[in-house]
Amino acid sequence: MSKEILEAIAVVADEKGIDPEVLFRALEDALLAAYRKTPHANPFARVDFDRADGDIKIFVLTVPAEQLEGHPGITYPEPEPVEMPEGGPPPEPVEPEPVIDWSQFSDDQIATKDVTTADDFGRIAAQTAKQVILQRMREAEREIMFEEYKDRVGDIVTGIVQQSDNRYTIVDLGRGVEALLPGSEQVPGERYEHGGRVKGVIIEVRTGTRGPQIVLSRRHEDLIRKLFEMEVPEVESGHVEIKAVAREPGYRSKIAVVSHIQGVDPVGACVGPRGSRVRMVVSELRGEKIDIIAWNDEPARFVAKALQPARVREVLVDDAGRQATVVVPDDQLSLAIGREGQNARLAAKLTGWRVDIKGETEFAEEEAEIAFSGEGEDDGVGGRCNAIMGSGKRCPNNAIPGSAYCDLPAHQELAVTGTA
């Protein structure tokens, strides 16, 4: 019997991935619980299971009375209140059993007596042992699961939809692991059919009463990053980096990419041959449109690129307020703004700049009004540079503080001569 127990523990530990020592301790606790279910069981006992030959020993633990008094390892709980019977003698007080912390005693202070017998523990005791072992195994499996997933926040996983309603969707990740896709992390318009495969990014791993809870998201920006890592080898290797992501889930996204290897086109790498790579990402996002933009350190150029597919004539930037005024052809104004302002919002989120879009006609009228009123000329409060360039257009740079002109030497000379 002892050999069979050892073999069974080895098989379970291998199949479940549980440390055998955890199972040995669970078995000892289960046998101790079973012993305490037997008649005349001593409340202070210990079960030892020999890891080598499987021998089981039950020891009753005692401490000499002279060592118990005043020892920090022993405490006496408060006695429970006793109801007084009506018209009868008061009941005799019952001394509460002491609580002993055996770790506070050294081995030479504890006397042990072997009370192991060949008698069966009985049906109730055996059932108790079984429940203790199963509970410990479940706890060990949950701990393994938590340790496996707690460091995977931000990773993308694939699972099978088990249940779905407008509150949440339960996704089976395999090996008995279930994840939760809350309604707040679902994409509007997406339906999750029972038995269908779905990808999501892990945004949280927390412990619960039923074990670790893994929370997924289909709305998070990291989902796009991870999907491009899966489809684009250059992104996975780090040769191409996704610098920024702006997303309105289910409708449109913009990503800014940069290459760290000379000769590698970051936009072309993400698009793929004939658009095959970006098409796979769009398919996984169920038709969500994606604009891929080359990252640029110059704010004006970056803002202009971020407003794709609209054509941009001119970008005027205010570094102090991180605000960009974008001038577009009149026939491109609605395209630059997008439906309900979506294109402009995504561009602002991608660049981190406040974007003000104007048509050429509107911008020319405003410039004419400023020129007519003389507003901003030599007023010493900054604003846009008053210099007129060779093309006939006003300089797009900002004036430096205390001057009506920018810091270009030629334009600063105008501040001295007083002519523009």
C-alpha cells in the first residue's frame, strides 16, 4: 500500500506540475484530519510520512506540565458564555483547551509517543482525508496558474468562447484556465459566438475565491502592438518599433512606426507584400481600419503625416502650448477632420499635440485680417513671425519672446531695420 501511495503521488505531481512535497504535506494533513475523526483521538498529534519507503507514523505530542506554564507557545482562548438554566443549578465551568504553537518549542521539549495502529480509519475519516488532499491539489493548481499568468500582463492569448452575454464573455484558454472579457473591454458591434476563437490581451491577473482571475481586453492599444509583433518579423525582432498607437476600437486606428536599421522601410514592413501583413491584423480586428505612419521627430511633419489620408499644405506649430495649426486645401477639409472629427482626434492622440485644422480660404482670410489690423507686429509679446518669405508667404515659425520675429538671423535683422 505504501509503495502504491508513492507511485500515485509521483504520477499526480508529473501530470499536474505540482511539487511532490506539496502532495506529501497534503497527505500528512489529510491523515491527521482522519486520525482526529477516530474515537479517543488525542488533539495534539503529528503524522509523519516517510518519503523514501512510504511508512506512515502517527505520534501523540506532549509537553511536560512544568514547561507549559508561562511559555509563549501556549495560549488559552476566552471561555464561551454559558446560558444559565431557569430554576436549576448553574452548570460547571468548562476549561477551554489550550492552543499550542509547536514551533515555539524545541525538539527536546516535546515528548512523542507512537500510536500508529493497523486499524482502518473508517469511512468518515477516509472521506475527510480525501477532501483534504483534493483541496490541497486545487490550491496548488491555482497557485501554479497564478504564478504562470501574473507576469504575462500585456501578452496576447487565444481562447475558445464558452459563454457570452452583454455583461461579460468567458474564454477558455486551455488546461482548465478561464479568462474574463468584461463588457467594458469588448469592441462595440463585435459578437462572440459560443465555440468561436477569440484573441485578447491580458490587462490584469488577480486572485479570487475560485482561483486566479485573468481579465482580457479587445479594446486596449496593446492588442494592436501584439498583433503586429505576431505578423511582422521586423517588429518582433525590434528592427521596427511601434512608437505610438491611437485607437477608436471597432472603427479606426493609427500607428506611428520607426526603423532602427538602415535600409528598412518601417511602413512597408508593417504593410507587407501587397498589404498581406496589415490585412491579417485588420481581419483579426474584424474590419477596423489601420493607418500606418512613419514617425518623425519634427512636430510639423509628424502632424501632417498623422492626418493621412488628407493632403496638408502647411503646419504652424506652437512649441510652448504644443498646438499645431494645420492648413489644408478646401476640398480636403472634411477628409482631414474625418467623420464626427475622428481623423483629427486620432491624429491629436497619436502626436500628443492639439490640432486645429483650417481650410486655405479660411486661413487666408484670417491672415488678411491680422495684416490689416497690424495685430502682433512689433508688440513684443511673441506670436507668429511677421517676416514675409521669398515665396510671398508669411514665415511659419513662432516669434521669440520680446520680438515680432523668429530666431532666424535674417529675420532678426528685420527687427533692427523695422522692415519686413
